[in-house]
Amino acid sequence: MSPRNALRTTTFRLALAYLAIFVASSATLLGFIYWATSGAIDRESEQIIEAELTGLREQYRQWGVVGLVRVIEERSKGDRADDMRYLVAGPRFERVTGNLSAWPPELRDRRGLVEFPLKVRVGDRQEARQTMAMAFDLPNGFRLLVGRDMKERSEFRERVLGAIAWSLALTLAFGLAGGYWVSRHLMRRVDAINRTSSGIRAGDLQQRVPVTGKGDEFDQLALNLNAMLDQIERLMSGMRQVTANVAHDMRTPLNRLRARLEVTLIEKPDEARYREAIQETIDEADRIIATFNAMLSIAEAESGAKTESMARTELPPLVDQIAELYEPLAEEKGLALSVEHAGRAVARADHHLLSQAVANLLDNAIKYTPSGGSVTVRTAETAKGAEITVADTGPGIPAESREAVLARFVRLEQSRSTPGNGLGLSLVQAVARMHGADLLLEDNAPGLRVTLRFAAVANGRSTAK
Amino acid sequence: MVATATATRTNPSLGMKILVIEDDREAAAYLVKGLEESGYVVDHAATGPDGLFLASTQPYDALVVDRMLPGMDGLTIVETLRQQGRNMPVLILSAMGEVDDRVKGLKAGGDDYLAKPYAFAELLARLEAVLRRGHTGQPTTRLAVGDLEMDLLGRAVRRRGQAIDLLPREFRLLECLMRHAGQVVTRTMLLEKVWDYHFDPQTNVIDVHVSRLRQKIDRGFDKPLLHTVRGAGYCLREPA
């Protein structure tokens, strides 16, 4: 993946947005600290200046100008002389004493605290220092000035501004780098999925999304995708199998049909023979159509798109009606067909498809049970859910073949002497799946017992639909 | 063969005018030929608009309409005709055989629905059935075919005055055949009308039911009423 792509990812954009929020909030925080601290320094300076003025005024009141001058001279040389400014001036602002060379013009007419850049001599050069000062008129026309150098505050401001600038710069740098790294890292995982899917699109259905084993959300996604791919592969191979079976099972009757017509054409013209051949051809075509219809029914059940036709269905009447349809057939074959109901079995079902499935089960049971046997259809309301069971005393299905018979076109009887297309149980299975029902093939000792077990229907829904 | 067999019978539908709306030329040609052989007078329209025009301007006794048509859907044609107050029976043909499609077809105003591929005999039987339905609007309490009588209210059946004991399903089966007396009723039609199933039971269970009914109503009488029409179905009719 190119670096440019990493910058275009959602992750990177998210990282940028996150970074912007983070920068804004830290700038606000530092700004507040700056504002609060520099305010505190200002207030401290004001207090110092006011305290000094009060002290000096007291000196003046006690000792007069001479006393004041002496104190000022002392203080101008004292350990605080570096950041404190003192000046006593005459009525025309002429300097009397103090550590300032002249009365600053900013303070000539103004009273109260004034902040201004003051030129001071540091060593042998002039420097403009931000100074906070206050002037006070003495009763005899003299003036007193007390000021404080705000260098400390300026330095603090510089330091804080520098810190803000640096921290923002570092945040930005780390944020961008981190965002880039995270998005590249995520992109690698996404790329793995993309590579797999394009591989699959290119025709290799065997490919799977790599799972890192970290158990994170990407692994979860990969596992889900792989499960889906497994399912698709299963369906595809099932489809291939069916297509192959369809091809085989359709080709046989079509070939027969074609051969019959061809032979008839070769034979000596004979109307009666022609009619017979045509009738046989129609019968064969009907069988092919019936097979197609059975496949369509299976497809219909498998599409699962019929959920709207599913309704709360009482199983006993449904089974009674089917049994009634097949009863003469069973009797004709010398079979005892009995119907039993245990409880009021109810399931959510598509009446039409379920009837067809039960019909197929009964049809099979009657077809494969030899004369003198019995076929029993039973509905039951069990703790596990409603059940429909069709049991016969026929040859049964060996345990190892029970799975196989559910597949399409599979018929255990190699000779295929009994009529049928090998789709009956496939339809039953498709219908069972569509209903979320279990299809159980068991040994009836002797014979086969097929059970359709439905999920329980909530009683509260009894009036729905 | 079936067509000629039906035609040689005195067909009350003989000479009735049918409009076939079907876009598949070859299928339409067979259909028209088959229907003509069976004694109908047949017109053919190959597109939806043509079909609708003919059906709204000419008097037809019945329509056979394909669902998928160029220009206009078959169901729309039927709906439009019904809105115009034209109530001739309509048989809808469709490549879609699912129950939902059947319901849609009947809701649109079709009288019967037949999924492709269909047997011509099936179409003929159903066409006859819908044609006949158009004529009898009265609710009946008694049915009679020859010397066979059915009392629908008392649920009793007699032949030549002799009571015949029928099971409920045999009664329903006979009622269906008697209501369509003189017509061919196919196995699929019986399965639909008597049992309300629209699927193909793999073994022909209907044959067994009919043969039981035949034993009860025809056994011991010299002239059988219930006939098997090869390749098509059954027909209950008065002996000639």
C-alpha cells in the first residue's frame, strides 16, 4: 500500500479530527494557565507597589522629605533595587533622588497604576523594560514614584508561550505520525481482506482471510468472512453436484426420448405404431416436466423467500388430509395406514409446502413398504416442539446411507425399478430447513421412521396471522 | 389424439370463439391448431396491446392469456378488461408455477391459471371448465347425470333409485365430476378442486380414488358413467 493511500484512509481522517480536538483542548488549557498565572503576577506587583507606596508615605509623614530621600536612597541600593524603581522629584518633575534618571513622561498627568516600557540603564546600555508604576503627590509639591520591573512576568510569558508552541508542535507531530502509523497498520489488515476477496473474485474460492490470532475485531471479521466463504463454497459444490446430477438424470430420459423417436422414424411407416410412439414420448416428457417441477419446488423452499406465507398451522388436520389422500393407495397395496395424534401439535408452517413434504414422506413409505406391512403417521406435541412422524415397516435405510438419501437425485435402489425421481426426500429436507425444523431419519426396527420436529410456537402468537 | 377424441364427442363448446394472446409464435400456432381441432373458433394476438384491443372490441367466449407479453403484462390485460366490465372467462398461462403466482393471477381476475409447460389436454379441460362456469350461475341443490342423482343438501347419492353409500371424499370427488359432467376433468384439476393441493403427488393417488368411486357407482350397472380419457383424465357422462 502506498503512503499516499494511508493518508486517505478513514482511520487517518479520524486521527486528524481527533488530533485537532486534542490540540484545541490543550491550547485552551495552556492558554488558561497562561492567563491565570500572568494575572497573578500582575496582582502581586500591584500589591508590592501599593505596599511600598504606603510604607514610603508613612516615612514621609514621620520624617519629611529628608527622611523619605534617605529611605529611597537606601532602597535604591538595596537587594530589591534590581526590580524595584524609585524616584522622588520636585514640582517640575526634576529628579531629587532614586534609581531613575528622569521622571517618565507617561506618569506626568496620570494617577493610579500605569504600565509602560521604561528605559533603564543596564550595565552600560539602555534597555526598554516593561514597568508597572504608580505616582503619588506629596503635600509640598514633591512627587514620589514607585515602580516594579515586569521582567519576571515577561520571562514567564515567554516560557509559557514557548511551552505552548512546543507542546502543540510535538502533539501535531506525534498525532500525525501516530495517525499515519495506525492507518497503515489497519490498512494492512483491510488489505489482507481485500486481497482475499479479489482472489476469490478471480475464481479461487479456496482463499481465506488470514487470522492473526490476536482475537481482535479484525480477527472476528476475518472469522465471520471465512465462515461465510465456507458456506458459499459448500453451496457452490452442492450446486455443482446438483448440476452434474441434473445433467445426468435429465440426459438419460432425454436420450431415451430421442432414441424412441429416431427408431420410430427408421421403422416402416405405420400409423398405429406412430401414435404409440408419440404417446410414449408425451409420457416421457411428462416425467421430465415432473422432475423439473420437483426441482422448482425444492428451489422455492430453499429460497426461503416464503416467510410471509408461514402461519400458525395445526398439524393434525393437515396430516389427516394427506393421509386421507393416500389411504386408498395404501389399502390397494395391502398396507395398514394409521394416523395418530398426541396432543394439539402446532407449528409455524407454509401449509402448501408442508403438505407436499408430508405427501412425499407418505408416498415413499407406501412405495417401499412391502404388502402386509404398516405405515403410521403421527403428530405429537412434545417438550421439544411439534412433531410429524412417518414410520413404516419397509426395508428402512442403513444408518450410513441416511445422509446420502437427502441429497438430490439419490436413490438407494440401483435398478431404479420403482417410479420416482430421487427428489422426494430432498424436498422434505428443503421444506424442513425453510421451517427451521429438524429432519430425523431413524431405524423403526424394522423399517424407517422419519420425524419432522418443529420449533415450539409461542402461545402469545396464537392469533397472529 | 386427445383433441380429436374430444372433438368427436358432441361438444357443447363447439363453435365458441376463443382469443389466444401468446407471444411465442410456435407455441401459439400449436395452441390455435389444437383448439381449432377441438372445434373452437380461434383468434390469435401476439402482443399485449393487440390482445387487449381485440378482447375489448370483439365478442369472445373466453380468453387464453400468457402472463409475459411484449408491450403489456397479461395480468394488466385481464385487469383492464375486468374494469371495462368484460366478464368473459380467462385462462392465464404462465411460466411461473408457484402458488403465489397462481394467487396473483386469480386476483387479477383470471378464472383459472395454468403453469407452463402444460399438457394440451389439461388446457383443453380447464378451458372447457371455465367456459361452462360462465353459463351456470345458479346455486344447485341437485345434480344428475343419466340415472345417477346427487342430493347436495341431504348428501345422498342414488343410481336408478338405488342408494349408493359414499365416503365424504368420494362424495366430493363425485360432486366435482358431476358438476363438470360431459367434460374432461384432469387429475390435477381433481387434486385442486377436491383436495385443494397444487402439487404433483409422485404416485398417481387420484387414479386409485377414482377407481374406488367407479366401483361404487358403475359396478352392477350395464352402462358405465365414469370414463377414463387416456392422456387427459376422467369424464362422467350420460351413456349415449
